[in-house]
Amino acid sequence: MLSNYKIRKINFETLFIFLSIFIFALLIIQNTASKNINDFYDPARDSVSYISLAESLKNSNQFVRAEFIDAGVETIRTPIYPLFLSIFLNNLKTVIIIQNVFHIISSLILLSIIKKFADIKFALIIFILFLFNPVLISLNQLLITESFSIFLISLSIYFLLQNKNKHIFFCIVGFLPLIRPAFVVLSLGILLFINLYVEKLSIKKFLIFCFLLLIPTVGWTVRNYNFTNLYLFSSLSGMNLLEETASGVMAIDEDLSGNKSLFEIINIEYEERRYWSQVLRNKVELGNVSRVIANAPGPNPHLVANEYQSYALRVLKDNIPELFILTSRSFIYILLEPGDHLLNYVFNLDNLTGYKLIYTATNLFLLFFTFKYILKETFIKKKLDKIIIYYLLLIFPLLLLSTPHARFGSILIFFHLYFFSREFHNFKNRRKNKN
């Protein structure tokens, strides 16, 4: 009798998962088949730079974009995603299919984690919420690093929660900066908090974990130094610091009062940031960088980015209160931004006011439980939770971006659903114990 019940339970779970993935696959295949390759470029055209580097790797075994050929080397992008694209250059639609497969695997990983502490019906609901998340689905359809990043982060969480195979976690986190340079902060942060594991580690294992974390970052930094004589992991950090953070700080004084919605305020502030971004770039390029460029054989993005970073740090140093306001606003934008522009761009969907309200309300709901869980575990139970630390370290570099773009917050969706599930499960247990 019991065995028959288990069989029915397994069959229901398997059938539900299979049908969900089947429906998801049909939607993706239909959307992908009807498009040409230019439709998979992101609105910011980051895809162009990745494809250019992929072509360079495939055709000449060099890592440099055509527009920066005189500079001799690429220091803005990191190599893993262009290398991945180079394998499928003749049919980039295959990349889109693989990215959606990554998303399916990430969904199954989340399901397997939630099942360990919650009942199967609740776990399947969380699985559906992640699998059919509109922002994630939209990002999967674009030739950018988000799908790859989210897949590896979800995989790393899976191994982090295990009592064994921790080396796989450190290995994955170590290579994340080679996909997105902002993750270098994550690697260094986890190194600082490695004491979570030290009590149970020998010196040998401790050193191995440090090696796994740092060798990709150190290796790429040494490579860049050999070409540029500059200690930099990525020129993108200097560019973002000026064009995103410093310009966002300069835009803080803009009067955004009045009867405006959150989305209107975001758009106004974004436009103001773009204006200040151009102003700051002009100031720098008419100063030190003009001299650098004049003496260089061609465009030198390494030195330009270095000057951007130096100038941006001076701006931030002189505007600490504004920087605090910026990071606070960025936090709200990143966590709540509904990504309607992505749905409009990828799927040509208009009139998304209702969607924006529902998605934002859903995010607020999840965030309430996320913050409740974090505060309870950290301040009441006084635990140094590994997942919470991982989450906070991922958020940190995002706070320096004033761009209200859902793609930046997409890597946090997995965490929000996990924290919500933990807190909801704890709530159910408390009610059960009272009764």
C-alpha cells in the first residue's frame, strides 16, 4: 500500500516536471525559430562585443575586438562567454537553446534544494515561479552572460549547501569573474569569509580552496599586466565607476518630486545619469586622457579606463552622502525593476502596465520574506549563514550601478525564492507546533 502511494507521488512529480519543461520548450522553440540572429542582440548591444571577440578567438586565436585592434589586447571583457560563443559561431541559435537548457537545469536545482525541507507541492510551485519567470526567460533569449552566470551560481549554491564537495563551490566561484568581471568582488569577499569553513579544514584544504578561488582572477590580472603594464582585472570596472556610479552621484540633486510613479522616477533619473555620464567622460577625455590618446598608436581603452577610475574615485570621495543615496536607490531599482522593457524588446509585448504592477508586487512579497529571514538568522539567531553571505556579496557590486535594469537583479531571483521558501516553511512549522 505504501509503495503504491510512493509510486503515485513520484509519478505525479515526474509528470508535472515533464509537462512544465515541455510547455517551456515549446514556447522557446517557437520564439527562437521565428527570429534572425540580430533579434538575439541585447538592447545595449553588449552582444556585439561578445560576438566580435568570439570571431577573433575562432579566426585568429586572439582575444581582441576589431575596434580596439591597435590597442593590441582586450581588457574590458573576460574570456569565458566569448569562448563559449566561438564554438557555435556558425549557428548562434544553438547558444540560445543551450542557455534555455541551462535555465531548465537551474530550475531543477532549485527544486531539488527546496524539496529537502518543504513538501513537494510547495517545491513544485517554486519550480514553476522560477522556470517561467518573465525576466529570466527574456534574458535567456539574448546573447549576454546572464543565463550562464545564473546557471553557475545556482550550481554553486547546490554544492555550498552540501557537506561535501565544497571544492566544487570554490572552483565555480573562482571562475565566475571570467564570465562577468563584477564577480571579482564576490571571489575576494568569499575569501574574507572563508573562516566559515576553516574550523573543519586542514591547512592543506584551506590553501587549496584559496587557490581555486584566486587563480583565475590572478591569472587574468597577470595576463592584462603583461600587455598593458597596469594592474587591472578588467577595464570595465573603471568605465562603470565613472559612467554608472559617479554619474549617478552627480544626478542625485535632480528634483524628482511631484506626483510621479516609481517607474517614472526611475526613467527620469536614468536619463539624468546618461547626461552626467557624457559630461564626466568629456571632462576626463579633455584632460589627462587626451594626452594619452594623442601619444598612443590607436585607441587605448586600458589607459582611458584607468583615468576614468581615478577621476570617478575623486568624485565619489567628494560626494559620500550622495553615494549612500545612490546605493540605496540602486538597491530598490535592482530588486523591484519589472523588466517590462525586456519583454517588449524580446517578445514585442506592449501595454504592460498590469504586468509591471503584478511583478513589482510579487518582488515586494518575496523581499519581505527575504529580509525577514536574513534579519532573523543574523540578529536573532546570530548565525553566520553561508547563503546569506553569498547573497550579500553578490549584491554589493550591483549597488554601485545606478542603471535601473532588471538584468542586474536577475542573479538574485534564485536567492529570493530560496529565502522565501525557508521562511514560509519555518512559519508553517511554527503554526503546526502551536496546534
